[in-house]
Amino acid sequence: MDELTKRVLMMFQTLGKDRLDLHELFEAGGNDPEARTAVFDCVERLAEDGLLEELGNDFYALTAKGREAMRRGR
């Protein structure tokens, strides 16, 4: 698992929430606009792979598959 994917998944644990909005997930990339674009792409990929569930209105939740990947360090 690449470092950015780890940081995105760990945001749920770091913030202690079951669901996060995209702006909270952007924090995994810091303030750099290019890094935030990379976070957006990462979130989209994680949703496509079934590790995140898109809840609408830019909110995402970890799926069971995402929690397992986070535990294993994928």
C-alpha cells in the first residue's frame, strides 16, 4: 500500500469518525494543491476498489474491506 493511501485510510482513525467529507480527507495531502489532487484521485480509486463507500454530498465511509486493508497495511 502506498503512503498516500495509508494516510487517507488512517484519517478515519485519526479523526475518530465513521464518515468523513472530502475536505477532511484532503488533510492527508496537506496544503499543497497537487497533493490534494492526488488525495482526490486516491479517494476515487479507493471507492472504485470498494475500500470506501461514497455516501453522497462528498462524504465517504470505510467499508469492511477498507478496515481490513487498513489493518493489514495492504
